[in-house]
Amino acid sequence: MKEKDSKIDHSHQLILYVEKEDSSYGPVQTGSYMANHYLDDFFEKKERLRQKRLDELIEGRISPLAYYKDLVDIGEGDLAVRVGISRRKLRSHMTPEGFTRVSVSLLARYAEVFGVPVAQIFQIILCDESRIELTHEGTGVPQVMITRINRK
């Protein structure tokens, strides 16, 4: 890459080694092309996926384990290995029916991989920006409650 092509004005800075005008190679501090052009799009897609999975959870089509799996963006195979179960068993845990048969000790292993407390698997906390007020809603999965935190 030529030095003139590497210049990007963005707050996410990085060092690139580029071909300079005198044909030598050296470091240049510049902005991240990916962050400048694609970061907003990434966060929008991530939020749409989170909302879609939340809707599926509320409707009782997925378990909270499936919700968290997609939030942390981990594949089935990797999650199964980290939790210490087969992929087939993991797939059953992704359904509301299969979730009811998961032991607390196994939930603790899931929670560790997801980086949340075990109790968090049984409730999804949503926060509206305007007020602080807790409301609780049931979902299609009987063991799961949605807790909303609203600012007053």
C-alpha cells in the first residue's frame, strides 16, 4: 500500500507499514479503514440480531441459552466443547423444552462461557433510557422473566 492511500481520518488509530514516496517502507499512523467505513454497520446488525433473538425468546421459540449464544457470537461446536457436552445435547438446550432439563451445574458452565451470573440466564434485563422503574414480564419459556429497568 502506498502512503497516500493509507491516510484515513478516524479516531481509531493504527500503525501501518507502507511504501513511502521515496520507495522506502516505514510506519505511518493513520485511522482504521474498517472502523471508518464499517463499524456503525456492524453495531446496527448486532442490535438487530439482539432484538430478533429477544423477540424469539419472548415468543417461546428459543431458550435463553440460544439468546446468549448469539449475543456473545459463539458457534455451536465451540460452545459445546467449552461446556463439555455434545452438539446434539447443546441443540436440545437451545429449545424451551430442552432448557427445562438443564441442570444447575451445567447452567453454571454455560454462564461462565457467556460471562454472566447463573441468575442472569433466568432473567433478561432491558433498560429504557428515560426512567428507572423495574417491570417484570413472563415469556413463552416459563422459567424466564423479562425485567425492564426504566428511568423516571
